Amino acid sequence: MRASLEWLTVAGSTFSATTGRLGHAQLSHYTAAYREWGEGPPLVLIPGLAGGLELLAPLARRLANGRRVIAYQLRGEDDCFALRRRFGLTDLVEDLAEFVEALGLERPDLFGVSFGGVLGLEFAARHPYRLRSLGVQGVGARFERSLLQRIAGLVLSGFPLPTDSAFVNQFFQLLFGRRQQPGPLFEFVTRQCWTTDQSVMAHRFRLVRRIDLRDRLGRVRVPTLVIGGERDVLVSPRSLDDLCAGVARSKRVVLPGIGHLAFVAHPERVAAEVNSFLGPLDD
């Protein structure tokens, strides 16, 4: 169920994606909704496991000064019935390739967060000459089966959970990296994540729960920015080490005191690192 206009008014337009220009790209297996901000060299944002492109809006607006920033919806985000047709990570990566082609983007920069970071790395490994650079945040070389990751699996895919559950809200507190006071930001993140159907979350979670990218990282040949949060409970320092060691042209940045949801909780910090990595724009 999409966020109501009444809730968006209460939460404020600060976090809303509705300021971007809306478009639709007809792909082979679904129609991908997308939003654009700004003008200039293209930068494609890949959303995470839940929340859709709307969760990327605060970051997109900060990156759109001199760039054409494009965030798109993954398959299944707007139509949970897409799960009736079996698809995997390879299909989602090819959706991205088709989306880039549909918009006529020649070697864009890509930036993926969390689940979207996995897709970005897979895309760069399979299509190394179709992008200029890659950035990821909230992803490591592999999914690790720690207690917290198991809790994540329970929250995201184990069984139906109420969206106002105190247990679920406590889990989101961990993703922020520190206790988040109730307010518009916390409400935006939790409510927006639950606009993604739980069956879609479950499917995406199953796609990455056993993933190990280490044998494919050597094929990522473009300059790659790897942003980690010091308090990211889902990505360990060792997993970040392995990711950076496997990508020859990688730059690692660790944000002190920041958790997994850095891209939405601290979009100004993430945008500053991305802008620095991409370099100055031509006048």
C-alpha cells in the first residue's frame, strides 16, 4: 500500500520523491517507473531491498547539482504479482542494462545502496564497458550469517509482521546505527520500507542470503567507490576488506558513527563522498 497524501503532508516534503520528474521505461518484463532530478552527466541510482526509489530521494536531490540523477524501481516493487514469473539476480541485472539502454545513457555512473549495491557490482562485472564508474554503500563481498543477519531475515521474510511492531521498529533503530528519535525521518524510513510488499522483500532477501561475490570482483574494472558505515550491523569490516581487495580500482570510505541507512539518514555525507569521487563537473 502506497503512502497516503495525508501522511506525506504530515511527514513533510523533505523526504518525498515527488519533486523529481516522473517517467516510465517499457522493459521486456515490466514497466520501470523512474524519477529524474537535475541536468548533466547521468548518474543512475539503484534502490535497496525495500522502500523503492522514494527512499533515494534525499540523496538524489543532493547529487543533482550539475548532474542528471535517475532513480528507478526494481522489478516487483510496484507489482508483487511479478513474482509469479521466476527471476533471479541475473534478471535484475539485465533489467538494469535494458533500462540504461532504453534511456539512451552512454556509460553512465552507477550508485547502488544495499541490495542495489549487489546489483551494481554484478552489472559492473558483466558489463564492464557500459559504465564510467560505480559506487556502492551498505554492501560487502558476501552475505554473512551472523545473528543479526538472521534477525534481518526474520524481519524481512520470515512471516507476516505488523508494520507498527515494536520489534520491527527496534530493528530499524539498529539499521540507523544509533538510537533514532521518533520524528519525520524515522517515520519516513519505516513507513516507506513497508510500502514494498513483504513477499517481494522475502524474494530479494533469498537472492542475496547465500551470495559471495569474491570470485567475480576481479571483473569489475571501472573506478569503484565503496562506502561503509562504521556502525553498519549488516556489513562487517572483513567483508568490506574483501570487497576492496577484489576490485582493483576501488576507493574505500568509512563514515564514522553511521549505520546501514547512511544514504537516507545522512544523505549529505554520502553525497559529498560521491561528488568527491566523481570529480568536478565541466562548466
